[in-house]
Amino acid sequence: MSLLKSTIILGLFLFSTSLYAASTNVNTPEFKLKQMPELQDPVTDRFPGDPAEHKAVYMFNKSDAGYQHSILNSIQSMIKKYGSNVDIAVVAIGPGLHVLAKKPQRKVDPLTYERVASFAKDYNVRWIACGSTMRTIHWTDADMRPFAEYSEVGAAALMELQEEGYKLLVW
């Protein structure tokens, strides 16, 4: 059998197979991922104003805009999912501290700067500044935005919040 004849026969076979597959899959339902059952929110007795059942703390330790947007998007998703039933704290350490400064010494994306303030004001997200970093760059509370809290050691704040039931989320 010649190579040309073999190629034509193979082509016709593949074409007819694809037509058959297309005609038999007309009523096949679309593929959908199943939600994890443990992630479904059970019915709760929680009354508005009760303490949140969920607590998350983020470490914010880089000045990279993409990294910061990822964390802010995660915070937004958590608020969307849990509403007032989640307490969120963010500990800003090292280069991440500049989003809490009135006059950042590193470049901070304007949208990031605005979102940080909005999360603090509108959703009670706590923004905690690392005192060690502040001392290193000679900043005081006067250099910080009014919603910023302060911890003598940022790493200690991460540890203590975890001891209080906060789950550490890091990138």
C-alpha cells in the first residue's frame, strides 16, 4: 500500500470518527466542578453583631504590586463570602509597611493605597504595622495612616493572632 493511500485512509477514518463522536455527544451535560461539601456554610445561630466565626490574618511583606493585589483580592473574596462573619487582620512587615505610611518611601500603586484604606474603613480590616520595621526606617506613629495599628514586633503579632484563633494566610 502506498504512503499516499495510507494517509488518505487514515484521514477518512479520523474524520468519520470525529463525526460519530460529535453526533453521539449532543445530549452530554457540560462538565462542572463539584463544590467541596466541607466548604458549604452550615446553618448558624449567629446573630448580626455576634463575634465572627471566621478569623484570618495575612502577612503583607512585599512591595511588589502584583503580590499586593493578590492579597487584596483574597481579602475582598473573603469579605464577599463571609460578610460580617469574618474578622481579618493584615500585618505589614518590611517593604509591605509602606502601604500604611502617609508618605511611602517605596512606590505604592495608587489603587492599592486606596483599597487598603477602604478595607479598613468600610470592612473593619485591621492593618497592623511592624514596629521593628518602623524603627529601622525611623518612622513614628505620626508617619502612619490614621487607621493603622502598631505592634512592637510584626512577627509576634502574627503569632499572637494565631494563638487567638486567626488562620495565617501567606503568599
